[in-house]
Amino acid sequence: MKCCRLLFLILPFSVFSQAWEDHELIDQAQVSVAFLDVQTGQTKLAIHEDKVLNPASTIKLLTCLTMLDEYGESYQFETRLLYDGELEKDGTLKGNLIVQGTGDPSLGSSRYGKKNSTEAFLNSCVAYAQKAGITCIDGNIIIDASAFGSDCVPHSWPYNDLGNYYAAGAWAININENSYKLNFHRKGKSISNMTYEPSIPYVYFTNELELGPPDSGDQAYIFCSPYQNHAYIRGSIPRGNGIFSIRGSMPNAPLFLGVSLQKKLAERGISSQKVEVEMVQKKKGKLIHVHKGIPLGKMVTSALQKSINLYCEAFLLKLGNGNRAKGIDFITNSLKDKNILSSSYDFQMSDGSGLSQRNYISAMTQAKFLRYHALNNKKINQFLARNGYDGTLKNKFTSSSLKGKIYGKSGSMGNVRAYTGILETKRGSKLSFSIMVNNYMENYRKIDRHIERLLIQATSL
């Protein structure tokens, strides 16, 4: 192996690329590689560049940058507070209090500080209801999620992912990134207690977890599809003492928001009848307040650097006016309009985040797409992760010659490693690139090291 590594360093690049592809680590795998000069568009390196493979999370680039291109980085989702019926002089609302969403995936996310937390949003709703003069609701709390409907997860997502935080559904009303935390209180070889936060009163859990070796890590899965109220926890967590936490996805985030708001109103002495979630018909009423979400630019940065699936699914639905298939058509047509995609047969998209195993794209299409955005958005690097410094690339490709030279996105799932980004060469030029390796049989760390050797060599192009 040491001889092979030395050989890689001295071979001419055309010979090197052939040796890289034929290496025993990936000679039985499927590979697609493309490097383009950002300024000229010249192809600097291509290995099966038109082969369509699974890009995993690198497909987030298409969703996020198309969304950014369409709406602009200052765009903010809106969540509206309304009421219908009549508000009497004594403050009794003879009607319903309505929270109406447009798909904001950052609503109530503490990722952006306490002022944007779920608690802060609930308090805001109560304060504005009181300011409007409401002291009692002789009606219901209605959560209007009709803008996106009830089809909250792509149909091709694996069942064993659905209950876990990274597979959270996307509704027109999202809250706390549609996730919750399960805390397992461990004592030696047993779990003494299980608590969860925030409390989800309509869901109950059956804990079937086992305790693995102390260094076994998180091998736990939550099985719970959207709209179910019974979750099973299976797999294992490491034995030991203290709390071990995992995160799950809310099976019905709009309902959770409604129940939480009703409780918060009751704490302030404002009673109501029941909570209803509307998924079909948009509600009308008198506007009380418009809540502005986190600017799109910041959300795109979070989605790409932290690889947040929920944000990308919300963006895809937004691009399709609440319809996932239309969102995919929007991105496909955008690729064709920009002469990035010559045929729809070269591209298949099933979700906006890359969790689906039915996404297919070629390295050349990915490289062309990123080149287009690098040319048309001088601030593109601020949205991407930088290798050796931040995001999902913080611990990737950190050799001294490569560290900090890549801005991009990583992608991984079972037997899939993918990297798409912008590489700075030794001469100061920039290359847009995509590297995908599917169906490999070796340890993924070995595949990453093999990809790193290709990237180091590419800095000389």
C-alpha cells in the first residue's frame, strides 16, 4: 500500500486518474468524477463523468442554491396569527384563534438563539392575542398547515429512518425543527428511567433498547411514522452511568404546536375548547400579527453546513407551492434553462435532502451546477462548509496541503461517499468538482483517504 501511495505522487495526472480509478479500494465500485475550471468551463478531469449515481446529501446543493436563486437571501417565511368570528367587548372571542404557516422550517428553532426558541414564539403568540384584547376563546385553537398539506415526508424514505430527527417531516407549520430529545438515565448495565423534552403528550413510547459495550456509540432507532402516536425504540446505546440522549422526529408537529399554544394560553388565563389541525382549506380571519422567520441566507448556511434535511424538504415544497413533485419539476426545469442538464434522463430527484435512495445525478451535472452558482454568486462560499474549519467538512481532508482549500458539501449513506464543491488550486484558480463513489465494499474511512489523494493531486491542475 505504501508503494501505491508513493506512485500516486509521481505519476502524470492522466495516468494518476486511471490508477486512482483502478485502485483495489474502488475497482469494483461505481465512480463518477468531474472537475471544471470555474472561469473557463474547461473540463480538467473526468472519470465516468456522465454516469448517474446516488449523490446522498450533496443533492442539498441543488435544493438550497435554487431556493436562494429564486427568493434571495433576505427572504423570510411568514407565520400569521389570526382570529375568526366576533370579539366581544369583554374579550371573549366567539370564534377561533388561528396560527397559519407558510412552511418556515426555522420556526421555534433555538439554533438561532433564545429569541427564536419555541418558548419565545409561544409567548409571542399569547402576548399578541392579549394585545388584540382576547381574554377567553369560545372556540378552538386552529393550526392551519394547509399550504403544504398532509404529505409531509417523501415516499421513498426508508421506514427505519422515519422516527429519527434527521427524517423529520416538513409541514407548513414546523416547530423546534420538528424534533424532540429522549434522555436515557443509565446506571451500570440498566436504564433506570427515560424522560423526553419537549413533552409530546399524544405520543407514548415502548422502550426495547439494549445496552451495548461502553464504546459502542449511538445505535438506537426510533420507529414512528407520521401521525402515529406509538413509538418503538430499538437498537442499543452504550452502557455506563449518566444520561445518554438521542433525538426523534415529531410525528405531528402542527398538532404539537397547537397543544403547546393551548397550554401556554391557559397559563395566562385564556381558555379555549380544543385543538384542530387544518391540512386542506386555508383559513380566513382578521390578522393579529405576522411573525417573520430567519432570513433565507442564514437558513441555507445552516442547511448546507450542518446538513439539515428538514430545511431542504421545506425549500423543495416551497419551490413547488406546497407540492413536492412540482418542486422537483421546478429544479429540473431550472437546470435545463441554465443549460446544466441536457436531458431529464440524466437526473432523478426524489427528495430535497438526499435521504432517499432514489436520487441519481452525474458528477458532470453537479460540477456544472456549482460552477454556474460560483460565477453568479460571489458570496457562495459563505453558504458552504470549509474543509478543516466548519460544518460537515470540519474534519475532512485536513492534510496541510489541502486544508481550507475546499468549500462544499459532503454526502454519505450506506456504501455511498460523495463530495461536491469548489477547490482552490496551487495556481490560485478555482475548480468546481463532484466526486461520487457508490457500492464500495471497504471501510468508508479508506474511501475518504482515497478521495483525498485525488483532491490533493487536483490542486496541481
